[in-house]
Amino acid sequence: MTIMFLVRGITQVLAINLSSSSSHAISGIAGISHIIVGIAIVLLFISLQKSTSTTNS
């Protein structure tokens, strides 16, 4: 995800014209990365909930 932010930022700062498909590919990879991070956060909270419920029992 960070790499895609870097790539997108460099292309915008240097005013590099990307083809439509390249631009969509960068956006797609960044979107998939955001989905993976969201799933990881949900799994983290599930893990925390399980660990606190076993500690209280």
C-alpha cells in the first residue's frame, strides 16, 4: 500500500502521464491493499476479544 502511495505521488509530482490502464492498475492495487488492511484490523479485534474473554474466564 505504501509503495503504491509512493508511485502515485511520484507520478503526480513529476507530472508523468500514465496510460488509463496503468492509472487504474495502481488504483486497483492500492484498493486491494486497503481491503487487506481492513481485514487485518478486523482479525486483530477478534483476536483481542478472544484473548480478553479467556483471561476473564
